[in-house]
Amino acid sequence: MTQTKYRKNPDTKTTYILEETEKREISVKQYENITNEQTLKWFRSLGGLESVQRGYTSRGYLITKLTSKNPNRKIKVVRKFDFDSTERV
């Protein structure tokens, strides 16, 4: 998983400034917890914005990108998932 964190550009309405990028390996269980429909609904109920992008992977049609914005839209976190074809979901 590659996690990229952005902060809202104070000079414009729609652009973000890159703060940090982190790449790490996560387990299948962690992926399932992050992309679970109930988890996404819970964050949306708090006022955040959760948008998913699905794509065809070596494991099937799964979430490949998850974009999260906090309730005041000042911070955006983009999580991109790369799949190892040897491990099964």
C-alpha cells in the first residue's frame, strides 16, 4: 500500500500540496478492514469523504485506490493498493 498525504493549498479552492508519502506492506486482513463497506460508511457518517476506485487485479475486481478527506476538507489521504499475485484474499 502506498499512502500519500496532502494538505489543502490555502491560496486556491481545489488544489492540495503533497506532505508525505509512505509505502508499506499490509496483510490481507488489514486490507479487508480498510476497505470494508461498514468502515467506509462509518467515516462518511462522521462527515468525511470516502471515495473508492475499483479495478481488475490478479485477485479479481477489488478496490485499488481509496481517497479520504477529513470533514473540513483540509487534509486528503490517498491509499493505492498493489497486489502480490502469490497471496490469496
